[in-house]
Amino acid sequence: MPVARTATAGADSTSLAILVRLRNNGVYVALALLVLFNLFFTTNFATAGTILGLLSQATFVLLVALGLTLVIGTGGIDLSVGAIMAIASAVIPLYLGYTWPVAVLVALIFCVLAGMLNGFLVAYVGMQPIVATLALFVGGRGFAQVLVNGQLQTISDPGFLALWRATVFGVPMPVVIAAVVAVLVGLLVGRTTFGRYVLAVGGNRTASYLSGHPVRIVLVAVYAISGLLAGLAGTLATARLAAGDPATIGLLIELDAIAAVVIGGTPLSGGRMNVGGTVAGAILMLVISATFVMNNINPIYAQMLKAAIIVLAVYIQQGRRES
Amino acid sequence: MATATGTTVERDTLRRERIFGAIQRRGALAVLIAIVVVAGLTLGLFLTPRNIEDILLHASFIGLISVGMTFVIITGGIDLSVGSLVALGGVLAGFSAVAAWPLGLLVPTLACGVYGFVNGLLIAKAKLPAFIVTLAGLLGIRGLALVLSGTVTIPILGPPAFVWFGRGEIFGLDVPIVIMFLAFAIGAVVLNRTRYGEAVFAVGGSEEAARLAGVQVDRVKIVAYTTSGALAGFAGALVAAWLSAGQPTVGQAWELYAIASVVLGGTLLTGGAGTMLGSLVGVLLFYTIQNVINQVGTLTSYTQQLVTGIFLIVVVAAQTYLTRQRTY
């Protein structure tokens, strides 16, 4: 009798283990299923051109979401990433006269400063992240448009446009850049003291401070990184459009990016980060839209499906927290 | 000696706390009065009845949303779905107003109220984070509004009784303005004079304590989100009546402006503290600044965004600084 009971318990724990693993990797499963579906049912999906094109499209949300993963890991949020993309887009044309690397560098510096402002308000002034970054959400795009006087600035510099158009061994440049950044962020989170600090701050800010961690510096750095990556996304978006257009670049991207992070398994409460999940989440968001578009279904339905997936993902994650 | 010094210090601290508390609660009001006085003295057209009414009319729609948002934020939550609910409300009004004018108001209010109820259920019963649940609403409901309308604007040519709610006048005041003031008045009474209002503060202060004290926490939250949704739908119907059209694209980022207004008014995002009057002042402040920038004339609409953003930082930073507890 006791043996039988143990056997049942064993079977239970095996199925439980499978269930838990499924929960932890839900985003990969969902992505794999959706890609499989497309391979079989969507015409022209299974071509290198389509897939590389999709990955290129995903780089904006992906870059922004990688920065947000760190911010959300500290228990914060950054609503200003779209506005920061607009700032990058406005600054680049202004400095293209000094060769394009200078222009990109200046734009990224602007974006890092914007991120540091967020971090300063959160870490030193003690504002809540949602309000601190809401201010830049409102004002940042205005600032970007003031810089260029509300005009769209077309860009023809071939070196700059190559940021979007060039390929490395057949892989589009934006995909290469995003992949490198994803690996770097993954290493930063998994292999460095800084990554540990981010988790500690997100887990319990006071305990982290009492352990002697440089809490405020970590917070400023995290928001600065978020600004930097948003700036990079803005740079790529500008190169794609061949124009600086602060009115539209990055509009509402913060919502997709937050959703990608959350679906990827990084909880909004902080103290946990899942960089691989974020990558999969960002790609998943795009593949959902692409699936609808390529099958001639109104993409608005994709938006509604995304909404349902977000709630479902968080619901499943919550089960994980309790178990 | 020691005690005497002690009491002096204590009294000083008390006085400082009282002053800071007053600034936190009434800071937005003080700034609003200052701006009105300065603008009234320097800009010829600012204090004309036409201009004041213009400010109030533009503030009225987000004002309505802010009433619901104030309840939600005081419970310690947030509602990001209201901007999209305004669009959905407008589209529904476009469909239903043709049948009979009361339906044009009722259908959007009820439908969006039901959605707010679902938000509340997911947040209170399933214990999902409010930010995520309502973010999903923001995306999904906008999609629903676009699908229902076929992404085109639905013209509302009648009935006149429905259009009156957007364009008519009561005692010389535009109807939406009167409705906004009514909503704030009712909201203030509910928040300060009823047991429900007391429960809202209790839940926001400490959910656990409220539960132990016998407050039905889940119900309080669900009612707050339902109210927020219903008011957003109602605001959508008014916007549709005002524009004579149900536009599926209207209301973008309104949730953020409503949150900003509520925060400007001194309601803390951490929950447990806030006033309805503060939110009214916050909304008026938001639109008065925009109006002043318009009046100055040399400033463009994007400068207006920039100034609003800077302003938000300054006011909230001051509030945070004055009221903060020791954090690291």
C-alpha cells in the first residue's frame, strides 16, 4: 500500500513538474506553436526573406523591451521610451552634417540623459516610476518636435541609411544589432554584480540598501540603459524611414514593449528578470500581427488577441508564484 | 530644560508638517489661482466668459474620467483602459442614438460599466495586477472600437436631444461642463460622506487592515473599476454628441492625462489618500496651462506638451519632496 501511494505521488510530481516547466516557458511554447502554424498554413511565411523581414520589424519593440526588462526588474516602469525614440529621431538629422556616427552618438547621449532624468526623479526625488516617466512621456515628444520645429527631416546620408539596409552574411543589420544587444543584456543580467544589484533592488529596496548596495546609482543606471536602448530603437526607426519624424516614431510602443516583457515572464512586481523570455515575447507580439496580416484578416483582431494573451500570461504566471 | 526644548522642536515639526500637508493638498489650487491671476492681468482675452467656457468644455471630458480614476487610485489601483473606453462609448453611442436618444447615453455607459466590472473581477478576485489587466483593456478595447466601427467615423446626425448633451446649454453653460461639475460634486459626497468612501480610503491605506476591520475589499474594488468604466463610456457618449460623430480613434492617451490630473491634484498613486476637489483642480490646471500657451500664440502645440511635461515634474517633485517618508 505505501508503495502504491508513493508511486501515485511520483506520477503526480512528474506531471506537476511538466506543468511547472510549461508555465515557466509558456512564451516559447506559444511562439513555437504560432510559427509552426504559420509554416503550414500561411503562404510565403517559410521563406528567409519573410522571416528576416519580420525579425527586422521586431527590433524596435525588442530593443525597447530589453531596457524595460531591467527597469521592471527593479520594480519600476518606463512609459517614456516612445518619447525617447522620438528625441533620437529629432536629434539625428540636426547633427548629420558632422558625419553620421557623430549624429548617432549625440542622439544616444541625449537619450541617456533623458533616461538619467527619469532615474534621478525615481532614485533621488523619490517619485513613483509611473509618474516620473509619465512626465517625459508628455513632455519628451514635445521637446523632440520643438528641436525640429515640428518638421519632418528627410535623410539621404548613405552611411546612416545602411544601419537599416545593410546586411551581414545575409542577415539585416538591425537584426544583428538587436541580437548583439540581447546577448549583452543577458550577460549583464546573468553574469555581473550589476545584474544581482538590479534583482536585489527589485526584490526589496530597503534590504538592498541596508546590505550596502548602491541602490540609487543602480536605479539611475537602469533608467539610463532603458533610455539608451530606446535611443537605439529610435535610430533604427529613423534609418528605416529615411527621415527624422518625432511626431510618429515610437508612438505607443511602450505598451507593446511592456506587454512583451510581461509575457516573457518578468513580473511587474520586480525582483525577477527573464531576458530570453523578453526576446521571445517581443517576437511573439510581432508574429501575432504578421499572422493576421499575411492571412488577410484585419490586424485589429490581432490587437484584441494580444490583449487576451497578456491577461492569460499574467494569470498563468500568478499560478507559478503561488505554487 | 530638555523637555522645553523637546516641545519646541515638536511644535516646530508639527507646524512644518501642517504647512507641507497643506501645500500637498492645496498646491495645485495655489498654482491654478496664480496662473489665472497672472494670465488675467497680462492676456486681454483670458478672462472673457467665452474663453473660460472653452477651458471648462475641453476639461469636462477628461474631468469625468478623472472622477472614476480618483476612486480607483485611492484604492491603490490604476485604470489604463479608460481612454479606449471613451472611443468604444462614442462608437456605441453612434449606433444606438439613432434608435432613441436615451439609448445613446445608456448603452455606452452600461457596456463600458460592464467592462469595468470585468476589470474589477480580474483585479479583485483573480488578484491580477491592475496595471496589466487595464493595459490589456487599453489594447483590446481600442481594437473592439475599431472593429465595431469598421475603422471609420460614424456620423451622428440626430436626434437633437442627444446632440444637446454635447452642444446644448444649461443657464448659458455648455451641458458637458454642468455634467462634469455634477459628477465631481457627487463623487466628493460619495468619497467623503458615505461608508463606501470610507471603505475606499481603508482599502487603499492597508488592504489587510481593511479586511480585518470587516471591509469587503473585493466589492469595494469592483465598484471602483465599474464606476470608472461607466464614467469613461458616458464621457465617450458626450464626446460623440459634441463632435456629432463616434470616432474610434478618439481618447488616445487620455488615461494618462487623467492619471496626471489626479496626481497633480494631490492624490497619491500609492493609494489611501486623495481628494475629489484636488482632481478637479488638477484637470482645470492641465487645460488652463494649455489655454494660456495657446493665448500667448507664439508657442506651438508641441511647446505646449513640453511645458506641460516640465510642469508635471515640478509639481509632483515638490509634492513628493514635501511628503516623502524616508526611502533609500
